[in-house]
Amino acid sequence: MVQISVIIPCKNEADNIVTLVEGIDRAMTPLAPFEIIVVDDGSTDTTAAVLTDRARTMPHLRLIRHDRSGGQSAAVHTGVRAALAPLCCTLDGDGQNPPEELPKLVAPLLADSIGLVGLVAGQRVGRQDTWSKKIASRFANRIRAWALNDNTRDTGCGLKAFRREGFLALPYFDHMHRYLPALFARDGWQIAHVDVSHRQRGAGRSNYSNIQRALVGVVDLAGVAWLLRRRKKSRALPESRT
């Protein structure tokens, strides 16, 4: 039985994705039965072709394709809905999130026999990005932390692990992946944080610019703050197991 679904949202990552998938396979094989789901978000390169070829010798690799680009949150949501496991992990398709961090990320969920921890959020240390991207991210994280009080210094990190049931109960909206700590906490889940390493992009270029993130971030932040003010007051605890 599959215990962990590793979900990779990607677009035009033909030069990075196979190396990433193989790294995930090495990192996860000693841990637990798992599957890898790559959601191709409307790629126009050979991403789908190289994954289809690799899946011939990797039966636990699944490819889901969007007919047009819906964005990272849409790709993550598609992957979680298709997941077979109760626990899900996500990481970016550009190779900047090292797959070797996945066991450390999922460990708090595997150790939580009661089922109180809903999300484990990776927080990057030693970021390998341009100075402009690091400055923009630092500023955005400070504004978000002030507005939402989510006790998370780096919500933009793609490395996250969470309970599938908890994720699917969240309100879905575009760019929701950047607000998962606040949204899980809103529903009464405990949040854990794990420091993770970061790599330079192997090939290609980012699908997002600092300006794009800033423009949508203002509207998103206001919407999430509104949701938090109307948060659930309680959540049913898991039944005790005897």
C-alpha cells in the first residue's frame, strides 16, 4: 500500500525533471512505499515525452498533464487529488529543492501517531538564487508574517509535507500553495518546520518574475487574511486507537 505520494508541479522542465525523479527514487526507496506524481502544467517542451520514456522502467512514476497552464497551485491540487497515499510531499520541478531532504521533511508526520500535525513546512537555508529574488522574497515573507502571524519565515519553499485529507479540506484558490501554514493552522492543525538546503537551478529559466509575484501577492494576502478572520473555531480530534 502506498504510504507517501511525492508530487512535483512543473512546466517546461525537460532538462531537469528526469534527474529530479531519479533523485526522489533514491531518497524515498528506504523510507516507505511511495509513488511519484509529476503534474505537467501545460509544458511546450519535451517534458511529457522524457517522463513517459522514464516511466517505462519506473512503474511508481505517474504523469498527469494539464492541457493548458493553470499555475503551480492548480498543479499541486491536481496531484493531491490523484494521490493514493494519506501523506503527500511536494517539491519544485526545477531541481532547486534537493530530494535528499524528503525523508527529513516527512519524519514528523510519520512519527505523529495521534494525527495532530497537519503540515511540515521546509524553510530554505543558504538559498542559491539571484540577489534580487532573495531580497524580494525576504520582503514578501516579512509582510506576510506580519499580516498572517503564521510563524513561518519561508512559505515560498516548495518542499512541504502534509496530510492529504487536511489539504483537500482547505479552500482552494490560485497561489494557495504560498499560504499553506496559515491555512492549515486555520483548520486547527499543528505545523512543524524543518530547515532544508537549496540548490541552483540546473537548466532553463524560472517561470515567474519578481514583478508577477508582487502583483498577485497583494491581492492574495488580503484574501487569506479575510479567510483567517473567519476561521473554524475547532477541529475534531482523531479517534484514539486501542
